[in-house]
Amino acid sequence: MESALNLLIILIALLHLLFLILEMFLWTKPAGRKIFRMKQEYAESTSRLAANQGLYNGFLAAGLVWAVYSGQFSVQLFFLSCVFVAGVFGALTVSRNIFWVQAMPAILALMLLTLSA
């Protein structure tokens, strides 16, 4: 069960690295605009906000990697809970799809974490 949990946490970390790349480096590029369904003008005017958000996603990714490396229940619980809360907030304020992409994997990992405790 621990291996499955660690694998899921690493996958969630990789998702957040992808979010970092999209928000910090591809936000104004055609790929980023297509993914987020934005016009060029909007992407340009919000690029600094997106880069800031991308940086936070990078911190979440780093925390998740640390959680796996440390193996500490409290560290894993903290960072997975942060991802879950961010996913629910994003789903409520931006798009319901964020729930499935961000919050649901965190819920699954939190379930595995509590089962393995």
C-alpha cells in the first residue's frame, strides 16, 4: 500500500510541475492559451498572476516530493490536504474540471494515506 501511495503522490507532484510549466512558461504561448481557452490579450494581461500561481504549484510539487522522501505521515497529510483545498477552491471559483484534475487525485492519496496509517 505504501508503494501505491508514494506513486500516487509522485504523480500528483508531476501534475503540479506541469501546472508550473503551463502557468510560468506557456501561459501566453499557443499551447497555454489553447489549454486555458484564452485570447492573446487576456493571456498577456494576466501573465504575471499566472506566473505567481505557477510558482505556488512548484512549491506544492516540492512539498509532495519531500513528503514521499520523508515518509512522514504529517508531511504527507499537510501537502495532500493543501492540494485538495486548492482543487476544491479552483473548482468552486474557476472550473469544475479542476476538481477532477487536482482535488480527486488528492482525495485518493489521502484515502490511501489514512488506510496505510
